[in-house]
Amino acid sequence: MRRILLPLLLASAGFAADNVRFDLASKDGTALEAFTVTAGKGRVVLAGWGPEEKRKGYLTTAFAIPAGEWTEVGITFTPAADCEATLNLMGPWKPKPGTDNKELEQVFVTWDKLTVEGATAANGDFEELDDKGQPKGWWKGGKEDAGNKVVSDGAKSGKNAILAWHNGQYAQVLKLTGGKPVKLSVWAKSTVDPAAK
Ligand SMILES: [Ca+2]
């Protein structure tokens, strides 16, 4: 039994130092099953919050990547039925000390080069911008001054990438086919050393 438990405990300790996160949630609570990490050091689990009936359709990830290096992170999963799911490129939930979890640190993540197998993602490279300078096919979440934005310096591919955090995301809706595995890969960069968290 100990041989099984020890690696689990170590994995759990690594999770506490995460600096990258994206979420994927089916709109109607359709189950997202057989999920596992395919790239990067991290984990994917069902949400432990929100309405009980929707948790089986809500995947949340946590990865620990080296600061300042573009790193591929990814997961695979299979939707139980046809559904639409919202992909949220964001950042880890990190409350500011002494705020009773009401205020969060802005742990920013730069994102680029999203590729999806088994479904179609729009503008995964963030190269197509609309007349407001926002990436086509994505919507910008959070308050107007949240600080999430397109960045044109040091992208992983092409010219543009996006900067996001927990309360300032970029999201898009993916149409998924029941029983068809989806493999999602995206590149992330963090300015925060995972060991510093
Ligand atoms: Ca790009």
C-alpha cells in the first residue's frame, strides 16, 4: 500500500507549486471522461466546487512549469455526448494573504499555439485580430482593467500571444462530439518560479 501512496503524496506536493492553469467546462454539464495529462508536469481533475450536477463536466488543470520558458501543456479527454464546452486560458487561484480569499494575486500566464485534435479551435495562434486588437474567435473575460491582453513580444509562434490570469481570461467555445477523444495542447510561459509559490 505504501508503494502506491508515496508517489501520490509527492504528486500532491508538486501541485501546490503550480503556476499555470486552464479550465474546460461543458455548458450543460455533459460529462468529460477519461481525462489525463498528455504534456507538461501537472494534473487534470474534476472541479471540486460549483453545482454538483455540473462538476462531472468541468475539468480544471494545474501545471508547474519553469519560469521564463515556453512549455507545452496538454490534456486528453472524451466527452460522453455531443456538447459545447468553454475553454478558459487563465492562471492559478492564489489568494492574497490576509484578504480572506477575497482578493487574488495576479499570477499571469502567457499563452500561445493552441492546437486541438478531435475538435476545431479558432485562431489558436492569436494571429488574427479584430479592429479592436482582440483575437478573433476568443472572448476576453474579467473586468475591463483586469490586465489580460494581446502581447506581441516573444510569442511562441507567429507574432502574437495572450496574457491572462485567474480573473482575466481568454475563452472560446469548442464543439465536441460524443465518444470522440479530444487532445488539447497549448504553450504557456510564466514569470513566476513554481518553487516560489
Ligand atoms: Ca502566436
